Amino acid sequence: MKKHNGRLVVEGIYNYCDRWCERCTYTSRCLNYAIDQEKFGDMKEKDITTTGKIYFTNIVFIRTNKRHC
């Protein structure tokens, strides 16, 4: 486990992410969820369409690619 802005997150848990955060029981320990909350607000409280989910997933892929290339 490591810390991100004062909260413990499970390293690598995002590797198993299906981007259905509103159904996930691990959001309190997920780095992707924490970053998305900081950037976009609480996703669980928003009614997001499939297009919106694809857009947000694309942003995560772009961020991940920039970090690892």
C-alpha cells in the first residue's frame, strides 16, 4: 500500500479496473478513482452515459501512456 494525498491506495489495483466505479467496492483504495475524483468530481454521484465513460477511460489511458513511455 502507498499513500496518495493522505489516503492509502492499493498499488496496481487499477490494473484490474473495468471503469464501473459506481459498482466497485475498492474505490476507497484505488488510485485511478482518487485521481478521477480530483479532476472530475465524484463519479458515483453523476449520471454518466456510455460515451462519457469512454471519454474518461480514454483520459486514463492517455495519462498512463505518458507516465510509462
